[in-house]
Amino acid sequence: MLNEKVAQLLNDQINKEFYSAYLYLSFANFYVDLGLNGFANWYQVQAQEERDHAMLMMKYLQNNSCSVTLEAIEKPDIVMSEKSDPLTAGLEHEMYVTGLIHKIYEAAYEARDFRTMQFLDWFVKEQGEEETNAGDLIKKMELFGTDAKGLYMLDSELGARVYTAPSLVL
Ligand SMILES: [Fe+2]
Ligand SMILES: [Fe+2]
């Protein structure tokens, strides 16, 4: 069995990861409405990754004999009007999630729960990559998204993103 606080925080994080998937689907839908199907594809793939994060946490808890409680997923409440709104909200959201992961790590550290620390190492690294990706999107949009041709090219690039399963296997 895991430390109770650590297990509770991991259980809460499952919900946050599903919320992230939900949020990114709302971004994808915003771009579908704008006709930017490449941007939409990028966020659909991102949503799949977030679901994977939740599934990994669920599996980890179950592998450690903890039962999982699924709670209601909050409604995505980001108001979007400009093309770049999801991009900035996405970076902000990833920074928030990084903070949550760090909090769980901190609890595991305090409980001398080395197994969970080792499990979370992957997520700490993953959050670094997520922030970089989110920041890169903002930069690309600033550089190329301001004229129609550039936006078309950027949309095509983002349309090429394909889903790959997470490198962490439990
Ligand atoms: Fe995630
Ligand atoms: Fe994420």
C-alpha cells in the first residue's frame, strides 16, 4: 500500500489529467470551427496523451493495491476568441499541471515513498516537454501565424502530428 496522502493526490491527479484531455478537446473544437484542422489535430493528439497520463496513474495505483475513485470532470471554461487564445491558455495550463505533479512528488519525498518518486520522474520530464511544446506553438504562431500563407503552412505542419503511445510502460 502507498502512503495515504500520496495515493489521494495521485487519485486526484487522474481527474486533472482527464480534465486536461477535455480542455484540449475544447481547443480542438474551437479550431475545427475556425477551419484550422491542423491545429485541431494537434490538440486531439494532445488530448489522447492526457488520457494516457490518467490511465498510467490509474494503473500505478492499482498495481499498488489502491482502489481508484473517479470523480466528475469539470467543464472546460476557457473563453476563446483569438486564434492564439488556446495556445496561451495551453501553456498556462501545463505550468499549473507541472505544479500539481511537483506537489505529489513533494508528498512522496516526505513520505520516503521512493517507488512513487521513481514513477513520477517520468511525469516531471514529461511536464518539461509539455511546457516546451506549448511555448514553441506560441512562438510559431507569433512568427508565422500573422499572414494567411504562413498560417496555412503552420496548420499543415500541425496536421501532421500523429499519436504515439507514452514511453512509460507499467
Ligand atoms: Fe498530462
Ligand atoms: Fe499535459
